[in-house]
Amino acid sequence: MSYQLDLFNTSYQLELFYKDDTQVLDEAYEYFTYLQKPNDAFSDMPVCPFLKAEIEKDSLYVDIWKPNKRSFYELFYEFTKSKKGSALFVCMDTEDIKWEDVDRPKYQKFLQKAIKDTGLKALCLSPYEDFTAAGEATRKKAPYFLINVASRKHFSDSHKKLMDTRYFDKFSKEEKKKLKVG
């Protein structure tokens, strides 16, 4: 009887640990909702001012990445095949990779080198990293480690558009310097 109880407990714990894709995407979209809401820290602009339009225009590719099931290159290929303008990959822990242990800046540089010749750029967003923008811990609210992929031009144009707004007004000098905001 004890053995059966142990199996039940283990099975139940695994069930709690593993979420189905729908649950994962629901949590991700809940975070996307937060990113789209006007925020005082960003002069009443959304944390991510361009996300709403991308979702409404269906130009954002969102997928779950389970590294034990497929490679980053397979995921990247699916994104490029979709012809969408940008992507957000929701990164799931596996037996071999715990995203909490991943050094975000190093991993981001690795990905950027890997896709450099494509004209695309990868930005990694880790909820495990101590990161603030205008004093707001925007990444802490993310349910998972995320990888945002878009063209270098897309990121550059977005940054330039924000420079003509009050978006960066409440950022600290250190935050502005890190983001190359004059």
C-alpha cells in the first residue's frame, strides 16, 4: 500500500509540475496583458508599447520551447516560415535546462551570434534576473524565461520611436546609459 501511495504522490507532483501548452500560453498572454497596460513608470505608456499592435495585426509568433523536444534552430525555422514580424518563445524547464540557472546576458549573446547572418536579433527576458526599468521590475512578472526575436531594424526603429516620447523620463541615469538613451 505504501508503494502505491508513493507512486500516487510522485505522479500527482509531476502533474502539478508539468502544465499543458494551453496553460503555459494562458500565463504568457496574461503577462502580455500587463505589458500592454499604461504604466506610470513609463509616463503612462505601456511597458511594451508596440506589443498590442503586433498581437492585433497577428504579426507576433508565439511558441513554447521545450529544448528536450526540439532545437532552437527548429523553433527559429518555424518562426521564419510563419512570415510574422517578430517572435516570443516561452522557454520551459527540462531535466537538463533550468532557465533560472541560465546566465541571461551570455545566453543572449550566444543566440545573437547564432542568428547574426539572418538580420534578426534575439533579446532574452528572464524573470530570475534583478532587472528594473524606471524602477519597475517588469521581468519579474514574466511567468517564464522569454526570448524575443525580431529584425535588427524592427528593434532599432522601435527604440527611435520611443526616443521621441516621454517613455524614458522616469528611468534612472544608469538605466538610460544601459539602454543607450541620451
